[in-house]
Amino acid sequence: MSVADHVKRADWLELFFDLVFVYAIAKTTHVIAHPHGGHIALADYGLFALILVPVWWAWTGHTLFSTRFGTGDTLHRLLTLGQMLGALFLAVFINPDFDATYVGFLLSYLTIRLLLIVMYLRAGSRQPEVTPVTGRMVSGFGLGLLVVASSFLADPPLRYVVLYAGIFIEVLTPILLRSRLTTMPVNTHHLPERFGLLTIILLGESVVALGAPLSEGALSAIGVLAVIVGFIMLSAAWWLYFDLTDRRLVGHHLGHGQRVVYGHLPLYAGLAVLANFGRFAVDPALRIQDHLIMGALGLTLFLGALWFMHGRALWVSPCARIAIPVLLTGAGAALLLSRMGAGG
């Protein structure tokens, strides 16, 4: 059995790590949770994407390191806890008025990524055979971080262009090294489990988004029905995602794993959007056109991400033949209930 195939499980620290990051993800999701006059502006969706990408990349960076080089020793734990503290402050500085809190967000992101670079330097020093890869990773990440840091010198909106240029360099680094990374493949059990655990947490956030409006206001038959429909949609999404994960990812050779890694960005974005879509079915504060756009966007991102990761298997899977129609029918029912709840 190869190193990539042995059964490696997420440890307790990684679960703690996820719980810290879910605070950042929840605050990011709330950027598109507050309509103005029944409308979510395109700029709000843009801000949501602007914030989500660095949050996702900060989480993904540690996950990819741990699946290949994680040791669980004292220094590894301390460096991980340092990244978690950075993630906590990253979340603190997520705000709809992002220009005002950007510097704090930037410093938090830089802290997380610099600590990850230290982890790669340490891995290379402990395992000389991986130094050609870890050295190039450090160079690429370091260059990207220099560009990211320089965004401090620019005013908005140029600062966000510079920020994304730096993150693009960071994200591109593993892609350019994919042939070398194939020689040290991701763990076939650990990586799917890590992404699956964060998916579960996002689904949990969706449950909170569904139930909160009903617990905060007066009970109504339409509100109860909307919660039921929303929960059925979440159940279908859970079933579809984990059926495909178990059948096609866990225990299967994933190589460099990049299709799985990068496919989860739109998947997480889709789940975050669908969480708000469900919320607005229970609390009909959105105009029907905006609610329709939100539902279509969430489903497109979620299903598109699954198609990117699994290809044709998405459409021919026995589970998908049931789950996808349930998702689409549920979305239609949620729109109808929202319209009825709004009295229109």
C-alpha cells in the first residue's frame, strides 16, 4: 500500500481548524443576506466572491499541506494554531463595508499564508527528497504574497485587482507543479474527508439559515412548509455530494488532487448562496426576480462544481437521477412559497 492509499483520518486539531474557519465562511455568506428594498445588488455578489476566494484558499492551503506532510508534532500544532488565530481575525475583519476593514483582513491573510510557508520550509528540511517541490512551492507562494502585500499601497478598487493578482500567483503555483506533485499524491482518504467535513459544516450553516427566520418570527403554515422544502433540498444536496464522494473519491487514486481542490471553490460558493436562497423562502424579503436569480446561481455553482469534479458520472449516477430533480423541484417550490409568503 502506498503512502497516498493508507487510511489517514482527519485529527482533532483539523476539526478545530474547520470550526474557526466556519466563522469566516458564515460572515462571508452574510454579505448576501441583507437585501435593500428586496434587492441583492450585483456589487454584493461581487463582494461575496471577493472575500470567499482568499478565505477558501487560506483553508485549502493548510489542508493540502496536512494531507501530504502533516506530522501532528508540537511545532506543527503550534503553527496550525497560529493560522487558526489568523483565521479568527480574518473573520473579524469581514464586513459589508470591506474598504474600511481591508487592512486588518489583509494582515490576517498574510499571517496565515506566511505560517504555511514556514511549514513547507520545515517539511523540506525534514524530508530532503521533497525539497525540490517544497522549495518551488515556497517560491511561488512567497512571490504571490509579496504581490498581495503590495495591495496595501493601492486604493480601491485597484487594491482588489492587486490582491487577486497575488492570489492568482499562489493558486497557479501548484498547477504549474502538478507533474511533480503527482509523484507525491494526495491521500485518497484524508483529502476527500477534509473537504467533506467542511461541506457538512456548510450544510449545517444552511440549516441555521433555514430555521432562524421561523424561530425569530410568528409561525405560519407557509413558513413551516418553506422550512420543510428547504430541508429536503439540503438533504438531496447532501445525498448527491457524499454518494459521489464515496463512489468516486474515497480510496481512489487522486494524483495531485487538483480537480477536487479547485472544484470545491464553486461548490462552497453554491452552498453558501443556496443557504440564503432557503432563508429567503422562509423570510420572503427578496423580490421574486432576485430570489430566482439567487436560486439559479446557487444551483448552477453547486451542480457545475460536481460536474467539474466527476464529469459524466454526475448525470448517470443512480442517486443523481433522483437528487437533481428533487433539488430543481424544491427550488421551484421554494420560489412559489416565497411568493405566497410575500402575499403576491
